[in-house]
Amino acid sequence: MAKILGLDLGTNSIGWAVVDDDKKQILGTGIRIFPEGVVAKTIGTGDREVSKNAARRESRQSRRGFYRHRLRRIKLLETLIEFKMCPLTVEELRKWKKYDKTKGQAGKTFPSSPEFNSWLKLNPYELRAKALNKDINLFELGRIFYHLIQRRGFLSNRKGNEDGKIYSGKDNMIGIDETNKQIKDKTLGAYLNSVIPKENEPYKNITDENGKELRARGRYTLRDMYVDEFEKIWQRQAEKLGLTSILKEVKKESIISGSIYNKRNKHRIEKLQEKKGKENIKIEGNKLTIIEHIPLKKYLAGEIYYDEKGNIKHKSQESVLFYQRPLRSQKGLLAKCSFEGRKFYDKKNERWRTVGPTPCPVSHPEFEEFRALQFINNIEYGAKKRLDEHQRQMIYDLFNKKDAGFDFKLLPKELKLTYETFNFADDFKVTGNYTNSKLSKLFKTEIWEENKEQIWHCFYFFNDNDKLIEKLKKDFELSEKDEDKISKIKLKDGYANVSLKAIRNITPFLQKGYTLSDAVLLGGVRNAFKTTDAENKPYDRWGNFKNEHEKIEKDIISINKDKKNKEGDAIKRIKEYLHENCGFEKDDKNFKKLYHHSQEIEQKKIQDKLDKIENLRNPIVQQGLNELRRVVNALIDEHKRFDKIKVELGRNLKMGKKQRQETEFKIRDNNKKNEEAREKLSEYGLAHSRENIQKYLLWKEIEDRSGTAKCPYTGKTINISDLLGKENKFQIEHIFPRSTSLDDSFGNKTL
């Protein structure tokens, strides 16, 4: 061995050294310092660090928000102009909607005619209160609608965190709960009109019974408040203004992929013509236009109704006032299953890609079973005894009763083995099965066991409580007494690192008591038996070996645990065993379905230099690896080749954002304690040495924990004057002798 490259990776530096091992000579050393991949924020702004792209991303989100808000107002104004509810012309609105250089237009300009300005100056709060019990004209109703689209409240759904600050309030913002109390039997607009200063009247500070100032602004509101107010105003005004019978023509355009004469598109067009009417379907080239005539109320606000309890219910259906665009799914950013993922080289883009099933959500009942069983199968007690089948079932039933984490000490109690020693500490936190615990209580046992995945699917994908309850009552016999519990159930967010397909292959072996490593191996073997027949239909060969399942399992485990195996030998021997005993071909394509850490998944070409780093979505690691690539490639140019590369990672580089923040808080807390120690040492005229600082910190720690600082060996009280005084009565002592423990840390010291 000749040249060795040593690398020390930190968050903002890379140290390197090149050594000739044969000649025992250092050929070169150096350090590369670079800016960290994140930007520190000032204290008091929440997160202590943000990505360098955060400001750009926030600006882009703001632009998109303003753009969509502007489109909504334009769409509403077009409707108001059409039905004479706004003193604005189509030409004036066009100047704001579109920018036309050919007509000498300087840019998009907001309408500013005297009539429109006067319309905007109408007090919307007064109109919203007046519209509930007095007649108003079309212009005034249009002004109300324009105000509703500007302030339309927060759209809550069952997956949202309804216990957050938006309900209780934060800083100077009034929460939704307090607003609901203040509104009582009024609409939101009528209440806000009662607390705003009146025009042409002296200012008067309006307060509640506790003397707290009531304000129209600076409060959180819900979308349902505005929907309820719209419904009451429409019921009072629409018929008198002749709006109930008006139909709005809506055109929906789409592009037809492929020829309009092919079988699929022809059938689609015929179905649309049958459903909507031939006169309402227009085709120009590959552009399909569907014309619909929708009642004006539905076009403006969607479908509004009240349930049996009198609560407002709303279906927006892309309405102008209240439609909320759903969030884009970010599921495409997830990594593929660690067992089912397959890598291939994309020649067009010259990079490796991974395909396969995505990871399973952690809230899935089958993943909870998978997670619980792998933990249960690792439990040992006494002389490395494992739990039997009955004991494992007892513990699994306990997991299904717990909807939160619990201490391990509950498990020995459940097994009545409190006198035994287990391989987990009593305070070890165990994760309960939240989904199984919460959902199984709502249904009959046989219904839950037969339909647990479908029930979970409903909770996972439904955003509306009422639709969810309706579905559960119809298909799974949900009782009325349990309806109120539905809104309180919030499934856990996040994804596992394995897919549902892999879980279903592995779990049967976990149920037999195998540890995770053995169950994964057997699950892969079981997966390899799944193939297709001559007609390309799914076919499972596992059934052909029905009487040999137990023998195959034992043989596979025996091969894997053979101590004579070298690296990669186990998977080769398993392939040979399946070829000789189970009818597999020598190089069977189904061998790719095996699950094993030593199985070769990809064959990369050996390159002269490090290639581009893929996007890791971790700014600190990404920055560090990009700089590492530059350093290593430059050293390769200078030293040609290396026989070995040794890398040491800094702790911060491996930490996540939360861990780095916790570390930073600890450092800041320790700095405060050290500063306090220096001030105390200055009072006694002592040097700010490491030993003196540690003396005071140890004294402070003992005092904080026990109330009075005492010597642990003699029980004598340690006064601060004796500790830091001239007599120097107390010294630092190593709990475990330093000569034998080699431990000089703060945790191994006392006074």
C-alpha cells in the first residue's frame, strides 16, 4: 500500500492529508474553508438556520399568492360587470387583466374611473350588516362580494392542527375561538361592523366586558364564517334582485391527446355529448370545449347547505368566491423502497435512476404491525431467552391498546416477569400503535379485521369530516355515538423506508418470531417465488412447495448464519440452493427480487474522478460533498491515484436540522453558565482558569439538583466561600480514577 488520502469533513471546512505509507512520508496537507450551506438567522425569529434558497422561495410563493389573488378578483369583476353589479366596463378591466404594448399601454393598471372609485369607497362592513335585514341594490351586493373575495378566511380541514395558535390566537392576533364567542348569533360582517369606528362620529374605543379592546382587523377567521354570511345575504336579497333564475355560461377547455377519431377519444366524446348535450360540446382541431349553464349562486359560492345540527356545509366546486386550490402532492420527492427499489442507468441524462414502489405511510396499520413485531422479536430476558408465541401475542395486544409512546417497564408487568432482567432499560420509550388503537375502537372486531386497510384509507385521504362520517356509516357500520370522535383522530404524518409490498412479504415471518434480519431474508426468498405463467398472468410457485416451507426456511437461515461465509457469499449460496432445490434457473431473473444487504443492485463504471453529486435535499451535506468533490478531483490531478481513502465526519455534518438546533441551544446555555462562573470568580479575585470555572459549575450543579451543595463522600456542606476562598478547602475529584478510566470529562468529576 502506497498513497493514503485522509479527509476530515466538517460543516464549513475540509482538512486533508496525503501520506506515503511505504516511505512513512507526508506528501501534502491542507484545508479548504467554505461558507456553510445554511444562513444563520437572528435570535427570536424561530428557526436558527434557513437554507440559502429560502428567501428566493418565500419571494416566489408571495408572487404566486398575489398572482392568484389577482386572478380571483378579475374573474369576479367579469361576472359583476356581466350582471350589472359593478360600475366598471370590460375595456377598463382588460387594461388590468392584460398588458398590450401595441396600444401604448404602460403596464397593467388597476381601474381608476370616478364611478369605480366611488363604488370601492362604499363601506363593506355597513353593507354586510344592512344586507341581512334591509333591501340593497345590485351595486351594493356586488361591493359585498368583492369584499368577501378579498377576505375569505382560513379553510380548515380534518387533517389540520385545530389546536394551534390560529384558534387560540398569538402575539396581537385574536384567535378563532374568541371571535366565535364574540359573534354569538350574528354574522361575521354584522359583528365587525359593530366594533369599527363609525363615519362622521367621534372616535370611541369599544371594549368587551373585561375591558379588552374589540377590533375588526388583527384576527383569524374561518372560511365557514364567510360562507354562512353569504348564504344569509343571498337568501335575503337574491330573489328581490332577480338573481335566483340567472344561469351563468361556463366554458371548460381541454386538449385531446391523439386523434379525435380513435376509439378511445370517440367513445369519450360520445359520452360527453350524451351527458351534456351535443350543442354544448364544441371541437376545434384537438381542442375540446364543454359549455355548461350553472346557476349564479353555485357559480359564485358552490353548493351550501346545513346539516341536521344546523352547521353550515359547503362544496366549493371551483366557485369564484370560495374555491381553494388543493396543495400539490410532494410524494414524487420520496425515496423508493430500500428493498423493492431498482436502479438503472439513464443513458439519455447520464445518471442513475431508482424505480419501484414508494415507502409506506407510518400510519398504515400493516406498518404498525411490522414495526411492533420487529421490536417484540428483539426482546430477550434472563439467559438470552426469547418470547414464545403466546408472550409475543400478549405484547402485541398491548401495543394495539397504546396510542402513544410508553416505557418498556410496562412489558415485563404485562408478562408477569418483573423479576427477570431484560435487554432494554425500564425507561426505554416504545412506540405504540396509534392507528390500530384509535380506529379499532370505532368498529366491530370482525369489520375492523376484514376492512382495516379500507378504513385507514378513508381516514388518510378524506379531508372533510362529514364525507368521512357518511362513508364510514354507509360501508363500515359506524355508530352515531362515535361520530364526534372522528374529528379528534389525526393520523401520524411521515413515511417508513420500506414499501407496503415489502412489508407484506416480511411480516408473515415476523409473526413466526424471526428477527428482522432473518425475516427480511426469508421475505425476499418468498418474493422470488412470485412470477408469471406462459400467459403472463401472476403465478405464485410457493404453493408448489407446501410441505417443504419449514425446511426451506431453516436451510436459508442456516446458510445465512454460516460463519464461513465471506462477504457476498451468503446471497450466492442462497441462489445456488434455490436453483438446486426449488426449480429456479441458474441465472433466474427472479433472483433480483431477493432482499439482502450484500446483493449487488447496480454496476457502476469506475471513473477517474468523482462525478456530480445528486440532489440530497440537505443543504449542509450538499455543500460539503460538492466542496469535497472539488478537493478530491484537484488532488487526483496532482497525485494521480490513491490506494486508500480514509474519511472522518464531523458530528454536525451527520446531524439533522433539529439536532443541530438542540446542540446550538446547549452550547448557548453552557456559554451563559461559563459567563456566570467568570463573574463569580471575579468577585473572589480568582483567575478565569478551566479548573476554577469547573469548580463553580460543579458546585452549582450539585446545589441545583439537591438544594444544598454537599461533598458526596463526607456529607459536609460546601459553602461557596470555602470553595472559592483563599483556604481552598475543596478540590475537584474524579469519580472513577483518571489513571484507569482515562475519563477527564465533566461527567466524571465531583467536589
